[in-house]
Amino acid sequence: MIKTAIIGASGYTGAELARILSRHPQVELTAATSRQYAGTALADIFPSLGKAVTIICDNPGIDELCQRAELFFTAVPHKTAMDLVPQLLAAGRKVIDLSADFRLRDVAVYEQWYEPHSSPQLLAKAVYGLPELARERIRGCDLVANPGCYPTSIILALAPLLEAGAIDPLSIIADSKSGTSGAGRAAQTGSLFCEVHDGFRPYKVGRTHRHTPEIEQELSKLSGMAVQVTFTPHLLPISRGILSTIYATLKPGFDSQTINELYRKRYAEEPFIRVLGDRTLPATQYVRGSNFCDIAFKVDTATGRVIVMSAIDNIVKGASGQAVQNMNIMFGFPETAGLSTVPLFP
């Protein structure tokens, strides 16, 4: 049994972490911090956690926190994490960071898209925590940079093709749609009910979304060359879920049969990847509340392109569920521990 803490427990990812950890057989949640809700039971903030989670939120100092837990989930905004994580690591604790602060390896790239980095020495130490691609590096490490939600859906969808050299890496177009929980729990005009209900719109168009360099970093690793993508996110009037539709030009020698074999072989042993058959396409409602990533593809023979589709729950596989999956790998637990929930439907 390991003791864990959630720093920043009052957001959607914090609540989802608490929900998942409450069902984990080898974990005890011993701290949940919140400046805004210090002294309030987490179940009073999120009534859905009633009877499952009894912890009271507080806001103690680092020394006290480190006495209460050995693993920390930092579910805080970027900039906050980069100042906090070094203190936790110096105290000998392990960290899974759900912010963007340690995902990018190049400090100049980070500072171009975000702001000055106060802990650049940790960028090389952090492991980009996409288990299906970095399982051995995650095992036993001290700092995991939990991937972003959009990058998870896109990278997992393209990994088999890029590893096999089946597509032109410079031809990738990613069209992604997300539920409103991806914008966080803080009040924002753009995510108010009247702003999103009965509507569907793009945002951050033209290389302005901060997940772009993260996507390109990981796709470049897979392809062995510098990759730039056309990535356009959209806001769906739903609470959870991401659906990504990705287009790329096929190279000679690859067709539907060979691509199907690539996906089946690559993900055959992966507990949370479901490669769908020809008759089923991914949909957000089929992964809701689960840690699954559903993937399917179609080949457009007229244009020589492959169309890859993936669906995840942005709060689970796109955030908190993936963080718990990383924790399981770090500590040698069964990878599915606490994560065996069947998707909710309808």
C-alpha cells in the first residue's frame, strides 16, 4: 500500500484522480490540497465522490506534505508545477505531473509556447508518460510528465504507421474535437452553457494551440525526422471525450490489409488500446468514463491517404486515468489496477 497525494484536488482532473484512486487496491489517498477549499471535504466539492472519498482538503507546506505521501500527483496549472516539483523530488518523493511543465524537452520550445521555465534542469530527467510508448522508461523513474489529452489521442493513433514508415510524416493533418471539461473547471465565458450548447466550433487555429509542440516532439521521435503537423482543435457541446480524425499520405506498399496488421500487432498486448474492426468507428460515448483509446482507420484509395480515427475520455486516458496507469507501472502494480471500469453507456 502506497500513500498518495493530489496537489490541486478541486479541478476536474483532481476529482477524477480521487475517484479512480478510491477503487485502487494498493493505494491510500492521504492528502488532497486546495487553497480555495481548504477545510472542505472533497466529497462536498464533488458530491459524486460521497462515501467513496472521505478526505478533507487542506493546504499544508511541502515538509508536512512529504511526511504524508510518497507519490504526488500535481494537478495544477503550468508554472505552478515547475516551482513545486523540484521540492518534492529533493525530498525523495515521486511525482506524476499533469501540467505541461515537463513534457517538452527543449527549454527554448517550452518558453516560446508558455513562459520562462524555472526548473529546466528537470526536463531531461522527466519521462514523457505515454505508457504504450515509454513503459520501460516509466518503470522506476521519479518524475513522469503526463501527456496532454489531444496529444494522447493523436500520438497513439499514428504510432504504428510512423514506426513502420507507412506514411509521409510531413503530410499529417489532425482534426480533433473535445468536450468542455478540457478547458478546466474555472469559470470562463467560452465554456459557459449558453456559449457551447447547440454549437460546434474550432478554436486556437493555425499553430496557436499549446499542444502543438508536444504532438510534434513525439511524432518526430517516432518518425526519426522533424515533423510539423496541421492541428485544429474544436469544442464539442459535451462534457467529456476527444475524437481525433487524422489524415496522412500513404507510402507505396501499404494498403488496408498491411495497415490492419500493423495496428493489430503493435497493440495486441496493450490493455487500454482497442483496435476496432471495419464495421465499427470510434465514438466518444463508447469510451466515456474509461481508460480506453479506441482506434480505427480507413484507406482512401482515390487520394492515397489513410484516415485514422481515435476516441478517448479526455479526463481519464487523456489525464487522470493515464496518470494512474503511469503510477501502476512506476510501482510495479498490475497496469490495469483501479482502471478496469467498463465505459459508461448511454
